[in-house]
Amino acid sequence: MGHRFAFVMDPLEAVLPDKDTTFVFMLEALARGHELYHLGLKGLHAEGHRGFAFARRCEVARTTPHYRFLDDGALYPLEAFDAIFMRKDPPADAPYIYATMILSLADRSRTFVLNEPAGLREANEKLYALNFPGAIPPTIVTYEIARLKRFMTDQGGEMIVKPLDGHGGESIFLARMGDRNLNAILEAVTHFESRPIMGQRYIPEIRNGDKRLIVLGGEPLGCTLRVPRDDENRGNIHVGGNCVKADITPRDREICRMLRPRLERDGLYFVGLDIIGDYLTEVNVTSPTGIQEIDRLNGVNLEARVIDFVEARIAALR
């Protein structure tokens, strides 16, 4: 029997059918006979202790246009859905956090939420990695430019700096001692020491690629290497990184073993790990992507594994 799946996400017209991971989740769910419902953050509201969603039933397809709505929308209690996918793209700003608080009102004995809203609030995609010291490179988080410079000296005179709320490679810089722009870079990323930023040891293996490892239920599902252009230090697809085939290595599995207990505790069922060389650099939890690229490179159907997982969770509730 089909289930009702609600997707909290960006507008369907903004979805890229050949790249978007949520899109193939929807395709797979629809092929199995499940009903799809779409809503944005503004579709969520609370009345007393209950959460509600104004959602529209929809269908998606690899056609033009790639979606259609089947109704004008209706108001549903969150428990009207068997599963809710929280797939709104970053930034994880105040409206996003408020939306997770409303989703937390859903009765978990009746509705499965992926990922768990409280876990999403806990897991800043940069800072969450600090919970796993055996997996990350030397790292510092600070407001202070002088402290960043001392850290850079300790790392051999260069480091990567990035904002804690960035995404898609936004405002990531390679900082080097002796660069006449160094002070300007550090002033810009810290907003003149008014916001904290992360500094990490520069990992030369980035030239070989930044690995996106998809993890489901604590287990590695598949991966791709995002190789930077010759004129870039960032491998992000948004800034021109090229996806190439990659294997899951013993070190990747070791990192997953380190993370699994904490991921399970926080209800972070579907995550994307960024790994450079032997080091975990970020844990992506809001709307991890990469499924379609991995599917094409390896001739697999990873979205089927994810929908299998969700169906099993729904069955366990029943």
C-alpha cells in the first residue's frame, strides 16, 4: 500500500532534474505508488502543541516541465504523512531553524522524519565534524585574526579558512603567510573579528579531488570525487568541480565507524561526508546531494536504497 511522503524543499520549478537528489527520491517514491506532497518552509505552522503543513500533491518526471501539481493544496496535520523529508537547501538560517522546531512537533510514533529535526539543529555542517577528532585535520574556530595567524604558522604557513554558515564553496579561501592580501582575507571572512570562522590545515590531496561520501544509517552508500579546476582550490560542483568515479576506501569506512554512534543518536540518517585525503572536513546534513552523479558514474540506483530505508522505518512504526 502506498504511503504519503511530504517533501519540505525549495520550489519545484527551481529543481535541476539531472542533478537534484531530492528529485530522484521523489521519482523513486512515485514509481512505488507513494503519494508526493510538496511544501516550502512557509507551509509549516503550529497551533498549540501541534504542527501542520499546507502542502500540494504533486508528481515529477524526466519531462518538460519536470513536475505538475495535482491540487491547489490543503492543510494537513504533520501526522497525516507517513514520512517527511526535510530537504530545504542551505543556508540553515533562522527560518530554517524555526521550521525544524515545528517539525519536532510531529508524533514520531506515527511519522518518520528524515533527518531528525533536533539533529539538524545540532549539526552545523562545519562544527559537527569537531565531534570526531580522529577523523579531522588540525582545525581552529575563532573570531581572532592573530590566533588564526598563529595557527597558520603552526601548519607550515598555509591554511584553508571558511565561514561556519557557508555552503557550496562560498567564501572559502586558501590563506598563505607572506601573501599581501592575507590581512584583507582574514578581515573579510571574520567580518573584522565580528564572527567566528574555521581554519583548517591545507590538505594537498585536494588537487586529486574532494570526496563526497553518501552515508545512510551510518553505512557508506557510494561516493564521487569532485576534482577542482586548474584555477581553483575548491572542488564543489557549484564552482565548476568535475565529478569522477571513486571507490569507498578502508579509511572511508573507518570514518563512518567513528561517526555512526553519534549520527544514530542525533537521528542523522542521510548525510554527505566531505573527505579530502584521509581527513573528514565537513558533515552535510541539510540536503546532501551527489546521488545522481554517483548513479551515473557507477550504474547504480542509490535512491532506491534510501526509499527502502524510509519504507522500513515506516513499517517499524506500524
